[in-house]
Amino acid sequence: MNEIYWVILLLVNFGLILLSYRIFGKMGLFIWVPIAGIVANIQVIQTIELFGFTATLGNIVYASSFLVTDILSENYGKKEANKAIWIGFFSLIAMTILMNLALFFKPTSEAFSQDTYKSIETIFSFMPRIVLASLVAYILSQKHDIWAFHFWKKRFSSTRTLWIRNNLSTMVSQLLDSLIFTVIAFYGVFEMEILIEIFATTYLLKWLVAASDTPFIYIASKMKSKNLVE
């Protein structure tokens, strides 16, 4: 059943990106990047069983930010895609700081307030190693994605070959993201066998997301060519 919900979540994510793009134009893509970063960092604390593996939520929403930067690269150029990356990076830092400052406030004695505080603490408590892993993996993989997209665009520049530059850039970037995060966050914490399993399952899910986003980047490209968006 989780697999069905996973596919639904996948389609909803990509659909919301296109809807945001259609309504707000380029600004809608910028809006999605911090949404993806913040939601992914909340969802990631939930562990589920998916396709026979133990995995965390958040992979779809996080991976969707790569679709956004690829749309920006294709339709508006490298400068706009890089701007989106830094918006996302800033939003992650701001969220971490603000939510951890909120934890210094003591809740009232009511049971509801205490339970709420514990929930917030579970989700947003400052874990330096995890936060560092997330930020480093985010900025390096996203920068690579933009570089690789334009590298392949010089070699496969037609609309028909958009799927090549989209997939080659995103899939390698997702590999870097999964590797960097796993090593920084968990090296020395788990045995190497478990570390490899975490990396492999995380990348597999992100790879599936990357492969699934191809029709949506074509839709976004057509929306721009038909002047349906700014």
C-alpha cells in the first residue's frame, strides 16, 4: 500500500510544481525550492517500508527541487537556476536557526502544550552532523546539477534530446547527494554494510524520482514555448 501512496505523492509533487509554474511563472519555481527543502527535512524523520526496503520519506519532495532547477536552466538559463539554489540554501539555514531558537522557550504545563513541544523538538532539534550533511550535500549536488545540465545541453541542444540532459545531470547529482549525505551523517555511526544499504536504497528512490520527472520537464518547456508562463 505504501508503494501506491508513494506514486501518488510523486505525481502530486510534480503536479504542484507545474501548477505553481503556471500560476506564478518563474517566481513559482523559486517558491517551490524552499518548500521542497523544508518539507523534505520534516518528512525525513518518518521511516517506512517501500519496495521491500526500509526508507525515509522526504526523498520525493527533496528530489523534486532538481526538476525545478532543470526547468529554470532550460527555460531561463544558469543564472536563474543558481539563484534558486541559494534561495533554498538560505531557507534551510533560516528554518534551522528559527526552529531551534523556538525550543529555548518553555511550554506551559498543560499536557497538550508539553506534547506539542516534544513533537517540535523531535522534528527540529539541532543535530549538527545531520544539518551539516544536509547543507553540504544540497549545495554541492545542486551546483553539479546545473553545471552538468548545461554541459550536456551544449552537446544535446534540441528539444528532442531534453530528456538526455535532464536525466544525465539529475541522476549523477542525486548520486553525489546521496553519497555525501550518507558519509557525513552516518560514517562511524553504522557498520559499513548498513552504510552501503542506506546509500543504495536512498539513491534508488531518488533515481526513480529523477527518471519519473522527464515528462514534466517537457511539459514545462512546452508551457514556456507557448507563452503560457512568464
